[in-house]
Amino acid sequence: MRNVFHPHYEKASVKKRSGMMVRTLLFLFTICVGFSSIQATEFKLFRTLKTGNVVTLSSRAKIMQVRRAGGLKGYTIWRNNKPYITMNRIKFTENNTLKGILPPGRYVLLTNGGSVTILLNTVYRPENITLWGRQTALGTPKWDGNTIVVSAPTAIVNFNYVGTDSMGIFRIGENRAYYYYLSAHNIHNPGPKVFNITGKLMGKTLTGLILPPAVYTLTPGRGTADGVVSGQITLTIN
């Protein structure tokens, strides 16, 4: 009898183990999804002409989107009761908007006309973002570009400069470039050369150099014969 029923017993046992495995995997999946949902937090920092809110971040959060309306001329993000980022543009577009990762802190928005809404998320995937700048002798604006918030030491993945002079990567609030790139076509001091904010020669390329946490803009320099010049660097935010 034992030999007759043994195959059926094995099939039942295998089926039982399979069912238990499926239930275990489903349980673990549910736990993981629940954990991710708990960890992922979305925030909306906003200011209109009549009202606004305060957002307190206990961890870093990615700027997912910036929405503008109502003839906005500019806005300032205050962090921990101090001005942190000011965005003033003749015309706001998706290209010259604010990008990057905000560090922990208490945030409030102030606007110059119109309204702003900044969508944030504490969970995000690594992504390449571009910091860029443009200058022209004619037309308006003379300078245009975007602003990037770096909240952890970040390496420059690659860069490009179109012009015959130089370009500088600036931290908000500083007049000297944190990194200063000299083009090979620079008449007065031919490159390629890269100097840091202290004047130390860092080599011939920006690629691989580290940007510390700060808020950055980029300004390309114009040579004598240059009309429109531009520059950009690419960063991977994590």
C-alpha cells in the first residue's frame, strides 16, 4: 500500500511546497511594496499671491517639476530661514528651470508676481542632468541658463564649450568660478586648462572633477570674435 500511494503523496507534497513558496513570495513582495510606499514621500511646496505653505524635509528630495503661473517674474526658495535659491528670468521655460536634489531642511517660497509650485519626491532613480549656460552679444537675454542643486559630492560626467574664451561653473553667492575652464582657442592663455576657485591647476578637462554640495550656474565667456557662446556639463544625480 505504501508503494502504491507514495507517488501521490510526493505529488501532493510538491504541490504543497509550491503553494507555500508562492504565498511566501507574495508576502515578501507585499512587504517590499509597503516598505517602498512608506519610504517614498511626495511634497508640494507652493506660493501664490494669497497663500503658501512650509515643507520640512527630513531627507533629500528630488525636484520633480516646477510649475509657474500668473506672470511670474521670479521666486526665492528660503531654507532654514535664509535665502537659498533665487530664480530671476525674463522668460521661464522648461530648459532654464531649477533642477536637482534639495537637502534636508525647512523650506518656504516667496514670489515676485504670479505663483510657483515645486513637486518633490524623496525616492528617485539616478539620472543624468545638464547644467548649461549661454551668452550673446545681441538680443535678450544676454545670458540664459538653468540652475542645479547638488546635495552630495557629484562628479562631472562630461562637458562641452562652444566659443573661443572660457567658461565658469559658479556657486550661488560667489563671484569667482568654482571651476574655470580655458579653451584651446583662448588668445591670452591657451588651454585646455582647468583651474579651481583657489587658482590651482586641476588639469586639462572638467570630466571627473567633483562638485561639492551647493547651488550652481554656468557662464560661458565670449571671445572678441564670438557671437553666441554656450557651455554645458553633465552630472549624474543619485
